Amino acid sequence: MNGQEIVATGSWLYADIVLMPVFVVRLDYDFWYEVAQDEGTLAEGEEPILDSAGHSYYVSFKALRDDGSFWPDCGPHRSVDDARIAAESRVPSPITWQFW
């Protein structure tokens, strides 16, 4: 997938024993907007959710595929911080973050 970059990785504990990954991925487009546009299901006047540089941020709790692609579990967000906050609200334990 073009225009994709991992901007933060983290981990959290499932059941207090299993370390689980979380990724914040920056895209140079709004993933869900593009899907809706391709399917012809955009709402009238709907606009992509992008930051001032034209990026959207997504959270994925699954390991990235071998080809580097991912499936977004959360987003779009207009900043890496907004994506991190959203990720933290979805898991039962703190996330330890690393930034790129």
C-alpha cells in the first residue's frame, strides 16, 4: 500500500500476561473515505478526515501482514496523538508506546 508509514508502535497486556501489539499508521489518504467513494456510499458533502499535511492516522491491534499492509481497527484521526488516545481507550491496560 502506497503512502503508508508506521509512526508509533506499542504493546499492552492481555489478561495481564500476554503482550499484544498496537500500531499507529499514517496514510496519505482517508482509508474509509476512499472505501466509501469506491463503493458509491459517500454521504452528500462528506469530506475526507485529513490533517493539514493531507494525512490520516489509524490504529491497528493486529500484526502487520507480510506485505506491510494492515486493517484499521480505529480511525481516521487527524493526529498521532488522537490515534494513541483512541487506542488507549480500547484496551484494558496501559499501552507502552515507542515512536519512530
